[in-house]
Amino acid sequence: MASYVERLHQAIQKKKTPALVGLDPRWDQIPAEIQNSADASGGTCGEIQAKAYEEFCLRIIDVVAPLVPAVKPQSAFFEACGPAGVIALRNVIQAARQAGLLVVCDAKRGDIGSTAQAYAAAYLAGEDPKSAPFGADCLTVNPYMGVDTLQPFVDRAKEVEAGLYVLVRTSNPGAGDFQDRETDSTKLFENVADRVEALSQEMANGNDYSSIGAVIGATYPKELDELRKRMPHVPLLVPGYGSQGGTSADVAGAFDQNGLGAIVNSSRGIIFGFQKGKLAEEFGEEKWEAGVEAATRLMIEDLAANTPAGNL
């Protein structure tokens, strides 16, 4: 079996971009045609929204599958719809994989012992999408209960050749409230980074990168550059590009000279790009899928022009 990072880098090289499309459906921004169709099918509010989210995301997958290597469904938006939303999440993950995309399920799980094992077994399928109920290639995990909470996820990742992205330096404005706290002149996020690098080295088997990755926000470019050097074996997932204010110049330090070692996420800027600025004027809601494609191509071009991704 090929490891997650091997499959990821192959997909990045094939598509010639590290762009990652986040699937974060929001009811009030879903095109009216999809809302109306879901509403007409009946059911509870949660069931109606789940139907709309599934259709919206499946149609986005059809648009972006030829363009990008991976998508990142955000579990919370689906879970908010209740049981129907959880089923919709599973269906979206499976459809993305059938379309040839890698899937990073953004659920930020983290717990101790057998609970962590259960989370890992639920989400992490690795190369074979049928080996876990949700069937994701990769999962985001929260390490802030301690390193022992990561081990069950690491063990599962090794077993099925799946990937992990561990929260290290997140993109939100309040990240520093806890992550910047210092002990013995080392900030908490730096300590977490060192632990993630150690786990990654163990799994790398002499390769440049392992499948144990880290989440580092584009909104903190100085820390991103420093952490790239601190974690040479760790593939990075970089949120915060686009709608959160991060630019292509901000994320350039995440990559190696070949344009590998990182994926850059954009969610709202892609899937709702047709609602803003020039894309809204050109496409609007009537041609929203064309707007999604245009927003994706703009991101791809931006990363190629201003980061080592241009060397792919």
C-alpha cells in the first residue's frame, strides 16, 4: 500500500497544485435552487439542510475534481444537521474518493485510550475507503490533552496508511491565548511541534516526509516559516488563506523547493466565491458552479505565481 503522503504528493504533482478545497456548507449561502429542491423533498429542518449540503458538496466535487488533489469536508457543518447530516458527510467523503480526490476529514478529534481508538477507527480508512465507516484518507486531530492521545491515531494511520494533521499553530485570532504560553523559554505550540516532528520521524522510514502532518495557519506567516524548519519531516496543512486574510506570500514558507510538503486550504473563498466581487458580477448564483471553478483556478494560479508550487 502507498502511504498517505505518497498518495498526496503524487496527486499534487499530477494536478500541479497544492490547493485544497474546504467543503464548509452553510444554509444561508447555499444557492436557492438547491435550498428549494431540498425543501420540496420534505423532512425535518435538519434533514432538509443535510440534503442541500450533500447536493451542494457533490456538485462542487464534480467541478474541482479535475483541478485539485484533495478536499476537506468540515464535519461540524454536517453534524449540526443531526443524524441526516452525518450520513451526508459519509456520502460526500465517499463521492470525493470515487472522484479520485484525497479526503481530509476536518473533525479535530482528540481523546484518551480506547475513545481515541474508536475515533480513529471511525474516520481513518487510508488507501482503502471501505476500511472505515466514514472512509477518509486523513483526519485532523487535537493534541492538547497530551501526546498519549495522539498514539491511537498514529497506530491506526500506520495500520491503514492513513494521514493525520495535528493542530499546532491554528489560524484563529485567539490562537495565542494558550498556544503562545511559555515554559522554559519554549512556547506551547513549539513544544507541540517538536513532539509532532518526533512522531513524524518515527514514521518517515528515511523518507523526506511522513504521513503525520501539522496544521499551521497562514495568518501567522513568521511562525509558519519557523515551524517549517522545526518540523522538516512533517507535511503541513495551511488554513487561513483567502477569506481569513492569508495570502500566497504568507504561505510560501510552507513548501520545499519542489513545491511539496504542504497543502493550502480555501473554503469560503472557493465554494462561495461566486457571491463576491468580480466573480459575483461575472457568474452570480445562476452560474454558481462556473464561479466555483473560476475561484479554484484563481487560487491555483496565485499559488503557482507566488510560492514554490510554481515548480511542480
